[in-house]
Amino acid sequence: MSDNAFPDALPPQYGLHWYVLERVLGQGGFGITYLARDTNLDQPVAIKEYLPVEVATRRPDATVTSRTDEHDERYRWGLERFIREARTLARFDHPNIVRVHSVFELNNTAYMVMRFEEGETLAALLERRHALGEADLMRVLLPILDGLELVHNAGFIHRDIKPDNIHIRSDGTPVLLDFGSARHSLGHSRTVTILVAPGYAPFEQYYSSGENQGPWTDIYSLGATCYRAIAGRAPLDAIARSKGILGSTQEILVPATAVGSARYSDRLLKALDHALSFAEKDRPQSIAEWRKELAGGKPAPAPAKPAPVIPVSTVSSSRIAPMVWGGVGAAIVIGALAALPWLVPGKPQPVVQAEPAPAPSEAEVLRRMMADEQQKFAEERKRMEEAARELQSERRRLEEERAKPAPSAKPRSEPPPRIARATPIPEPAAPKAAEVTPLPLPAPTPQSAPPPAARAPGPAELLASAERAQARGDYGEAATTFKALAENGSPRAMVRLGDLYLVGQGVERSDELALRMFRGAYEKGDSEAQQRLGDMYAKGRGVPQNNFHAYAWYSAAVLSGNAAAKGEQERIGATLQTVEVEQARKLGERYARAAKER
Amino acid sequence: MRRFALCLLSAALVVGCATDDQKRNAINDVNSEFRVQYERILAELGTRVYRTNLDDAFPALRSALGRVGMRVGDQSPRMGYLSVVGPAPAPLTDAEWRSAAERDLPKLREIATQHVGVLGRFVSFEPEGLEVIINATALEVRNGVEISLTARMREIAPPKSGMPRREYLPPSAVRMGLEKIWNEFERELRSARTL
């Protein structure tokens, strides 16, 4: 709207009650933060607007609306959470927690008014200084721990601690920003990448339910933030770590004790490694416990795992199903690991024991977590199978109806009336390859009556259905539907199909075909495809490994509104020189512009 | 010959005396120094704007890089991206490499000696086992096309010396390589009569 870099942002001088917007401070996956002026008190404020780009969009009249009807429920629920958590945050008055002044609804969305803090983010500071010395690091960490402890004690977790969300004031004191207001609200989004910051999020955050999350989740992220500050790069992403632990890759997290050896005290490095333990039970369970380790005291004996800080009872039952479906993203994790014998469909997994064996290995912990998730998917799968059967019978009925001659055919010369459809349904394309089975999409028929065919699933529904199939492990079914939709030009289906080609689920494993899918989706302007292309170049899959080009693609993805790519962009950017970053950024702008033009 | 063998033996003994930490610190310092110079040279010589269009500039760029011994690794002519790769010392010839290395060797040895003592005097640039990767972009700007070049090294075989690898080309080699590529590029453009 106002700024090329932030096309969804409200323009400068836009008035929100007595606040006048001045400029955009930043945009994430869940909203846009503006610098504004409180004209009553004549002071600057920061205003965060709820605008989850994954499910909502800006309309020309400045209002925010869900992208489709099926996104509406998720958008509304996220909005409620945004407002509720703003109210909760407003109760905290701590020098190291962002101060919330007010929250209000306008433009079909909500705005959180916060104190504006001069300074820069820790991410920006680290970009300039590469790393922080121990004394500087502790000056950031310890006050944040104090503030975070207050939040935890009130029953909340931040869920998105990373260098971008720690602000360093001009006087050097830190303040924790951007509490994950709507982090769960998008739990059944198509991927989890937008929900978590790669490298900073522990493995349990890749799951939809919040049951395994607690103070230890924030402690991991804070540990990862410190790791970034000593190593100059974020730690290995939890998904990559999981693969390393299970032996499918060679990737392991280089411990802080190795990375920071001789530059930092053993006490600090050991505390960081403890915080970065893969399994949540192996980490410090509370801020107090971790602080004691950082201060050099013996860690308190690990207490029994406390109840989740976001009690399940606070979530209404109608919300639980979407959260389970958030496992679509978790299924990517499952997908990545499903080649392992213990995840082969048909082989039931052992139910997780209430009392796990003492000191299980990381691989064992991971397996148990996966089995737990599978159980949840199985229940949902049953429900979906019933729905699918109903859909099949409805289709058969429609096909029979279509086969019958029209009772009163109109003259041939009269053009057929247009059929109003709630969702446009593309024509099925002829299969290009033998294995592609086009879906039996109903063809438009010249009927004047409102067509019952409007109830047939549209591309969006088919896509959602295929994603659910993918989530529950029916990769063959998912791949068939994705292929058909990809043939019809759906960029999202192309990305999903590309993901399946990468891991060889439901289709043959092929980096080249994955690359072709991602490129095809990019040609249609898909920002997720741009991120995937960044991944391909970063890992050298299907293309020569090239961090310069990976950075260009991640930059394009971020510019196209894919906030999830930012973490990877930063990680890769840390391996490049300033001149290279600048040039790759320009190339990324070119890619993003070309995508937009299409 | 006997004296040479003796020197080689002494060098091998000295190499054996340096610890891994000392070697790593030496190379880290070399990297830091070369990185600064690399940035400076790229800022000065890495980007140029030519009054031409992308359709002429891109083939000229590809030909120029081919002429200096680089092969295409990846490209997108429509977007103006080209990645080329070649075994070090490409894009320099052996003679050009030796000339560049001679200029930078004193600095390399000076830094290395601070960490590994006498061993530092035996350190040399080892192009063997390294590939040079050049990322080139040709982006349309208001008054023409902006061409940009960046270069990195990639290890494809372990070093003979046992010293950790450097990440950056010797500064003189970067300068010499860039000038060589620009000359070839301008020659290509001229031959297409677009300069």
C-alpha cells in the first residue's frame, strides 16, 4: 500500500483513533508493527496490527479480511487470542517486558498499542558485531530472564524468543518483544515453518498441540539466542537435529562448549548446552533452575514436569480439532522420518508409556513423540474417512443426474446461462504422464437451476483434503491429488508435491522433480516456493550448493511476505560478506518483483 | 638436491610441531585479513554499470567467463543470474596465479608466523584441491545493466600441507581476476557492438 517493502501496510498518516501512523517498523507472519504518534499525549508509540498473512489479507478500504471462508474461523480465533493476550500483557509492568498501553478493534482486525523503544534489535546488533562477549551477553540475558520469569509465573510462555524479538534500548538494557499472541491460532496452517523460527524453536514447537510446551520451550529459544550470540550463527534447526539423532543424516548440533571454547566460561557454555537439550525433559524446567546454572550454583534437582503453562482446559473443544490439524505441518516432520521402519504404515506404534523408561535416548524420546502424534492423527483420519465416503456417494449421485437427459432442453442457439459457483472449479486437465490421475472434477453443465454441483469440492477443499491425507500418512492419496491440482496450475499443490518428491513419499524421490515443482510454483508467484528454492540452493539439492543464490531466494520469499523465510535468510546471510549480501539481496528483489508481475 | 630434501624434512618436522589450535588461529587471522581486503576490492571493482540491455549483457558475460576457463554451474538468463565454477587458479592462468601469490605471500607468512612460529615461513597458497566459484548478476537499472561479480573458493580435496583451508582468494588474485573478467566482458560487448 504505502511502502514497496511492506505492500500490506497501512499508509503513513493513516489515523487509528487518536494515533497517526508514521512508518512501518517491521512485519512478521502475524502482523505489522508501526511507529505512530499518540496525538493526545504527543508521544511516539508502537502499534502492532493483527494481520496473519497466511490466512488474511488487506482490502482496498484498509480493512483486513480472511483470505477464504475456510480461513475465517482461524482468523477470528487468532484475533480473539491477540486481544486476550494483549490484555494479559498489559498487566505486566516490568522493565524488560514490552509495555502494552492499550488494545482496540478497528478495520475488522485489532491493534495493540505499546511503548515505543528507541534502539535496535539484538538481531541487528549481532549482524553488526557478529558475536557478543560474555559480559555483554549476560547484560542482555539476565534481565530478560527476570522478565520472562514473571511471564511464566503468570502462566504464559513467549514461544517466539529469538534475536529479532529482543530489543536493545539506547541505554543498553534489553526488552522482550512480540509475545506470540496468535501462535496457536494458526496451528492448523499448511506448514509449521511460519509458526516457528528455525534454529530457535525446539522440536516440541513443531507439533500442533501446546501440551508439551512450557518454560523449557522458552529456555531452549533463549539458549539458542545466546548460541547465536557466541557462535555467530543460529544453532542447527530442531528438525535437522532430529534427523541427525535418528541417523538419517550426519547433522548434529555442535555444542556451545565446542563453539565457544576458550572464549566463554565453561559455566555459561554448559548452561547453554543444557538449555539446548533436544528433549524437553532434559532441559532446565524453570527459569530459576537455569539461572542457578548460569550463576554457577548446582542445578536444583529436576522437578516433576509441571502442568503445561497454557492449560488445555482453557482451549475450547471446538478449537482442539484445528490444533490437531496443525499437525499438517508436523506431518512434514513425520514425512521426513517416515522412511524409517518404525513409521511404516500398517505397523502400529507402541503407545507412549505414562512412565517412560529411565533416561531414554534422544532417538527414543523422538520416537515416542512421533507415536503420540500418530495416535492423534489416526482419530482424525477416521473422521475424515467417513466424510470422504459421504463425498463419494454425493459425487456418484451427481454423475447419475448429469447422465440423465435434461427435462426441458433450451434451444441450441441460446447461450448457456452462467452458473454461479461459490468456488471456481478448474477444468480437469488431460494427464501428461501415465501415473497422473486427474480428479473427477464435475464439469459445468448448462442448467439454470442453482446447481447441486456447487457442493462438490473445489480446488481449495481438494487441496485441504490432500494436505490432511499427507498429515495422516496417506502419501499416495495426497500425491495423486497434488499432482492433479498441480496439473491444473495450483502453486500450493506444486509446493506440496515438491515436498513429497524431496522425501520420496507417495512418489519417487527426486530432487530434480521437486525443483521443477518449486520453480513452477514460483512462476505463479508463490512465496513459499521461493523459500523452498532457497532451501534447495542452501542444501545443494538438485542444484549446485550455493549460499549466495540461497540468500537471493530467501530474500525474495521475505519480500513476497513469507516471514518464515527470514530465519533462514539470516542464517545464510551470516555466511556471506556484506557485498555478497547486498548483491544477492538485489537479485532477490528481482525475483520477488518478477513473481509479483506474474 | 640433498639440501632441498633436508629443507623439506625440516619443514615437515616443523609442521608436525604446530598444534591444531595454532594452525586454526593462524588461518582465522589470515581469513580476517583477506576478508577485509576482499570486501574492499569487491566494493571497488566488483560492480559496474554498462549502457546496454540484459539481452546483450548476459551472453557477453557468459562468454567472458567461459573465456577465462570457467564453466556454467547454474544460470537464469531471464533473471540475470549466472554461477560459474572452475578449478583454481582459474580464472587466472598458472603464471598469473604465481604472480598474484608472490605479492600476497609475505603477508600470509607474516600472519601465520605469529601463530605457528617457524612453520609460518613454509606456508604457501595451495590452489590444488580448490574450486573457484563466481556468482555473477546482471540486473537492469535505470541507465543500463549493472553487472556484479563475487568469488569464493570451495574445497574439493584435502590440502597437502595439513593446514586448514583459507576461505578467500589472495587479494591480488581477486583484483587480477576481476580485471581480467571485465576486460573479457568489454571485449565481448564491443564485438557485439553494443558498448
